[in-house]
Amino acid sequence: MAKCMKQFRNHEMAEAFGKWLEEARAFLRDKPPKSEAAMDPGTRLVIHHEPGRSVEEEVVVPESPSHLLYDHREEIPNLTSYRRVVDVLRRSFASTELTGKFVGTAAGASLAQSGHFPELFIHNYWLRNRSLDYDETSFAEVYATLESFIYADELVRTLNAPLHNFDSEVDTMTFGEGLSARVITPELYESLYLRGGTFKSENKTEHRGLRSWLLTVRTTEVKMVRGEHDPPRVDEAAFNQPYRLAQDLIKALRIYKKGAPTFRFVDEETPWAHVGGRAYPALTLPRSDPLILSADELDDFRNFFTTFRKVDLQRDRFLRVAIERFNSALDRITLEDSVIDLSICLEALLLSGLGNEDDRGNVSYRFALHGARLLGQDAADRQQVYHKLKGVYGVRSRIVHGAESYDLPREESGKKITIDRFCDSLEQLARACFRKFFCQFERTGDTCRIEWNTVVLS
């Protein structure tokens, strides 16, 4: 333990918490629970898939030692190590400055009390180690978060969201900007369940034959300290930042490759300040087409996501409209609604920059021409793209006005195309257009806008 203590800022406090962990473990080892809830560890059903079959497995959910600490709360203050921890906290100027005040970030805060830290430490250590036996790595991680809470000017805020309709042949991946993902194993599921919050409603490690993934967003935010009668004020921009990062990742994945990954809620934690419980309800029902991101595609996607995040959507507002409509299309219940959204997405892209009426003459012709010149590699390819786009306006108009048939364009062979095939073709065209616009941003470094006269006349 002595080796571990050297890395901390307050060696005396670290040593006191180490002794407290040791005595708490011995004290609680043979203590019987007094409440019925604490006696029943409970189980949760976890479903996972193996080749050719589904396997149901029960995961034991043990009770936290917090129940025992509560049941025997009258005896706890008599423990020597507990008294020493509280004494060290009270003698620390930094800790004293926080006691009795709301401490946290723009996302949430809690009332800091020196007497609560010992019990919280035991609970957090147990969540990390699943045992009160001493483990140097677990102790260092948990105690480091406490020191950060007391001494640092910034706190790490973490959002976790089960990522559905997504898979890969690897088990972990990082995307940059504090975003990462990992497969939800039964052990990880148990850990999430024990932490509580909105994870109480999840019970699968796999879904529809896909492995379930956990999307994690970590951001560093300014620590807020306010008086007991001065509740923390929420900074909307800071509060929404990690949520928007998660949303941007989903949007970028959907544009990068066919599929509709999604997350249904998030659960957030700022150690010692806020733990769990922020629901994030989905407003639309996602379709079931999975996105499989291969290991070979990961580096390319990271570069794509980096460019995606750099684009200034306030400057290139047409792109914001296109991205929102594209993602909305993938969440729609009916194909007709998806076609409407995708046609608006393509219009925002292919008619971008045509702001005044003089520029927008013969809109359907310009729409198809711009797409053909932008995406076509040769004359035959351009003709094919032009043919696909020429009928989009008419189909959208018939859907909006409730026509019985949509007069969908035919394939080159003359065969009638179905609405789902038509919708897929619009998706493919939109993805190809997005890549062209992001390449334009990489060339210019400041805008995605394309000079259409140059494209058409080149």
C-alpha cells in the first residue's frame, strides 16, 4: 500500500482511507443484514447469442455493503479508522471549503458532507472491485476520483448509453473526443445494474443476434461550488455537450455506412457529485437495419468523424438541414416518410447556395443535373444518376398529396422499382453526396459549399 500512496496529493488522507477500507472489510465481514431487502441478493436474466442458439443466463446481483453500513450506522462512528478519516477531511482546508456546499458541474451537484465520504468510498470501491479485499489498482482509481473532487478545478463527467443495432468483430473501439465503445458482457452488465440509475431497465447483453455495446462519453467540465442556499445553476451549453457528442457519433456512423445504430437513453455519472438516472427518451422508433463497423474501417471512420465534427454548421446551415433530415429518415416508421425526408436532404445538398429566385429557376432540372455532375464518374454514370434524381420531386409531391400511386421511376431494364428499393437508392445517393461535401471541407479547410457553375461546366 505504501507504494500506492506515493502517487497521491494528500498522503495522509490516502493512508486514512486505506486503513478505513481495511477496518470496514473486517467489521462488515460477519455482520448480518437487518433489512429484508439486504438479505435477498436477487438475480437478473441476461440473454446472449451463440451460433445457432440463444442462451439465457442468470446474473447474481449482490447487495452493496452500503446496506450493511446503513443497518449498523450507530456503530460506524465508533470505528477508529472512520473517526480518523473524518478528522483528516476536517483538517484539510480544501475539503473544509466544500463541506456544506453544493459541489458538481453544470450537469448536477450534491451537497458535500465530510461524514458521508467514508461510506461513499466503500460503496464506490465495492462497485469497482466487487469485493472489499484490498486491490491496489481499484483503490488508486477510486481514491483518485475523490482527490479530484476535493482539489481539482475540473471534474470528469461520464455518460454511458447502450448502443443498439450496431456491432463489430472487435470488442472495444475509440472514436476520439472522449468517445469510446465496448461490448456489454454479463460482467459489465452486472456492474452497470449495480450502479443503478436508468440501467435498471436493461436486461440484455445481445439483441436481434447482435452483441450489445456500451457507448461512453467522457468530458472534463469546470467544477461548480455554491452555498447550501444557492442552488447550482445549469449551463445549458455545458449540460448538452456530451449528449451532442453522442448524437453526432450516431449521425456520422449512419452517414458513413448503411445502417441505423441508435441509443435509447443515457446514464451519467460525475464521481462524488452525481450518479445515474438521466433518462433520454427516443422520440422516434428506429428501423432494424444494423450497422457493422469492421476493424479495417475504424481508422477511416475516425478520420471521417473528425471532419464531421470540424464542420461549422452555423456557417454551412444547408448541411445541418441535410444531416438532420437524413437521420430523421432512418428513424421513420413508414417508407413514405423516409422518402420525404431523404428528398429534402438531397435538395438541401444539391441546391445549396441557390438562395434567390433567379438562381432557383427550373429547380428539378438543376437538382438532377447537379447530382449527376457531382457523383457521376463518366457519361453513362452521370446519365444513370440524373435518371434517378429526375423523378424525386414528382414522387415526393404524390406522397405529400396522398396519391394512390407514386409513379416510381423504373430501372434501366424497364422493371418497376418498389418503394423500399427507391428509398435505398436515395440513401445511397445522399451518402455519396455527403462524402463529396466533406471532401470539399478538407480541401478548403473552412466550408463545405460547392461552386455549382464550376462543377457543371468543368
